[in-house]
Amino acid sequence: MLKYIYPDGTHCYRAIHSAHAVFRNPEGKLIARAEKADRSGMYEFEIKGFEILGPGVVYD
């Protein structure tokens, strides 16, 4: 599971199999690319950071 942290401090969780890439765009912003929920393609969104969550580990 991935925890994406948005620039405003909020976050969301995504299944790791939906992640495609994390990169910096030409403006230097950190961008995540993930598969759409309906599997119709990819989309990109700005993030401040991300965390890879391991199975069986409780994060609080």
C-alpha cells in the first residue's frame, strides 16, 4: 500500500499495483502517476511525498 501526501498536508492510500511512477516535472514539482480506478488509463497528480506501507505493520 502507498500513502501519498498531498501539498496541502492531506493524504490518501492507493494499492501499490496501481502506482506507475513518481517523478519531478520540469517545474520541479513531485508528481505521481497512477492507474485510474476504472482501469481506463493513467492520471497524474502533485504530491509532497509518499510512504510505502508494509503488510502487518500498524502506522499511527
